Amino acid sequence: MESPKKKRPRISGNNPPIVAENVKKYSPNSCTATGRQFHQTKIDIDVELWFDRHCNERQIERGLESDTLQKLTVRCINHIFYYQLRYPNILLVQYPENRGVKYRFILQERNEDGEMLNLATEIHYVDIGIYEITLVTAMIEENFKVFDNQLVIRVDGESSQLFRYTNKNLVEIANYGI
């Protein structure tokens, strides 16, 4: 003998329907007005900061505090990566195939006394997500020796300017936050 079929419960008109969040909702993003996000990830990048022996020993003779150089470098990390990613023809990061002195760049910032702090720097790719920034030399000098075709990142607070030294002149290439 068959069991009697149970009646399906009916939805009463008294309870409002439950609205589920529309996971397939389309919204604008940087590329399109009708995009749908399917994933978000955070990329970890380790940046190791190093003092070259010359820089570490000479900064004391020049009256520079290592803390000042470290703070400038840390503030510039985002600017360095911004310029490298935004302007692919700019070579700030040194990869194994393009290493050498000619890829050094200068970080510049005016101190409280209005003097120009210059920090010759190299950044090297070590492995996926690992970079080394080495502080090569530092000095306070208005007429710091910049070599032809060398890049200079001049920082002022949260903004910066990227220059290339060409024909004995600093030529602005780009800026951030100005």
C-alpha cells in the first residue's frame, strides 16, 4: 500500500519574502560599466632595505642620521613602484639582465633647513615578491652630481616628481600627487 502523499507547505501572504543578495550583480569598475567581481586578492611584496658599507660609514662623517635616510627610503617605496609600473620604459628596478651602476637613481628631499638631501639608490629584483633597496651614498648638496640619463625622484611630503637628467638639465617626466 502506498503512503499518502504529504501536502507541500504553502507560503502565507503574511510574511514578506526573503531577498537574497544578488551575487551576480553587475556594476561599474575601471574597465566597464557592467563588470562583475569574482575574486579579490592581496599581493605580498617584501622590500628589504640595505645600507651599502660606503653609505653607512660616510653618512656619519657627513652629519647625516641613518634614521633620516631610512625614513626617506620607506616613504619613497610606493613612489618607486608607482613610477616603475606606470611608466614601463622607466627602469628603476634592476633585473638580472640589466644590473649595474647605470641603473642607480637618486631620491631627493629638502630637509627642515631647506637643504637638498640626495640619496643614490638601487632596487633589485630578488625573487617573485622580493626586492632589495640598497642605499649607496647620501649627502646634502645642492649641486649633487647626477649622471646623464639618470633618474631622480624628488619627494615633497606625499607627492613626488620623476626627472631624467638629460643634456645637463633635469627634465620632468611625471609626477604623483601634485
